[in-house]
Amino acid sequence: MSPENILRSDALDILFENRNKLYGAYELRRHYDNRLAKGLMGMALVAGLLLIFAFWKKSPTRNSGISTCVFIDTLKLEPPKTPDVEPPKPVVPQQQVATVKNPVPLIVPDDQVDKTEVPTVDEMVGKQIGAETKGNKIVVDENMATNVPGLYAAGDCTEGMLQVAKAVYDGAKAGTEITKYIRKNSRHEHKGAAN
């Protein structure tokens, strides 16, 4: 573009010099101010119509000759009938159930396993292990151990509803203590190992 034309040209013409003006961006930028003004005026018109409609609906209606009468009467309320309450039934103490022996795990080679020591699931159904409870919670010490050797408890069964982080911490602590217990109370017997 020649220097004389630059002084007389629009900034948009300078920007789009030697570029394709027909693909649409030039026209959109050229008429942007007109489109913006039309859009703002249209939105203002719609907002004005909505305000007029809202105030028109709230305006009081003229009396059409129909009057409304309200009659107020008093009622005598009777107290509600109380249902007959039965006395609570006496609590029957639970019968003592048999306990199952909780053997200490012993790690031995497969051919030396004594399979009669561990009870089957059918033998354990309906029997308690014998852990001390307080209400419906299992009593544990600071290492998550119960009063039964080798039995550990963690989570909601020990303290009621816990937050997840506390329950996970108790479970991890119990797992660590179980590992210590197994290592302490098991004996490893390997053929050919030196004593």
C-alpha cells in the first residue's frame, strides 16, 4: 500500500492488506460495531418488556363487584388420646454358648501339618471365640489385641462408627501386631537346617 493510501485507509484495511477479505473475518470486523449496537438494543428491549409485564401482573385488580367474606369460628380442641403403653418385657439373659479353641499358628512343612487341630467352619457356626466385649464392641488393648491370644480386632467393631482414616490406621496397626505375634510364636522347621 502506498504511503498516501495508508493515511487515508482504515486500520482494518491496513491489517487485511494482501490477505483474503472474502472468507468472512474482514466483514465481521468491519460491521462489528453495528452488530453490537443491535444486540444491546434488542436485549434492552426484551428486558424492558419483561419488567413491564412483571409490574403489570402485580398491579391491583379493580373491584368487580364481588366481595369476599371470611367467617371465623372457634373450635374446642381436645387433647390427643394417649395410647395404652405396655410395660417393657423383661430381658432374658442369653444362654452361655460353647467356645472354640483358637490354636496358635505353627508354620511347618506341608507333610507335617496336623489337620485335626483347626476346627472346620461347620464346627464354629453358632459358637463364640471368647473375646471380651463391652456392649456390642470388642475390647482391645493399645496394640489392638483382645484377651484371646492371637486374636486382634480393629475398626468399627472396637470403637463404634469410626472415620475411615482412623479405621484404616487401626487395621494397619493390628496387621503389624499380628505379624509380630506370628513371628514370635511360630517356629520354622526346615529339613537340613542347622540348629
